[in-house]
Amino acid sequence: MGIMEALKARLAPAREKFADLAHQHGHRVEHGLDKAARTVDQRTKGKYSDRIESGTGKAKEAWDRLARKDDGPRKGGEGTPPPAS
């Protein structure tokens, strides 16, 4: 067994617990991300709106991946997002 496999095996219980918490409280995290994005956008007077929106979207996507229960390979292959249609 390689180092990565051993590490994944040891971290699996923690990942499952985190995934459960992420699944239970995802709406709170997304609400916090939206609120933070609005605050930053207001303080920068809209100068970085596109970047803020992009970053918020990427953070929400990452959170959704963590909250997902299934660990099976996705359409685009394991570890890569599916192609945009």
C-alpha cells in the first residue's frame, strides 16, 4: 500500500464526519458565503464584483463536493469536474 492509500484510509472516518456536517449545515455555510460576498462587494464599491461572484461560486462548488455522500467516479473521471454542456 502506497503512502497516499494509507493516508486516505486513515482520514476516511474524519472525511465522513465532515461530509455529514457539511451536508447538515450546508445552507448556513452558503448563506455565510453570500453575506461575506455582499459585504466585500459593498466595501469595494462594486470594483471587484466579477471576481467576488466567481470566487463565491467556486467556494460553493467546493463545499457541495465535500458535502456529497457518494465517492464514486464522476462523469469526467475521478477528481475532475464533468465537462460543461
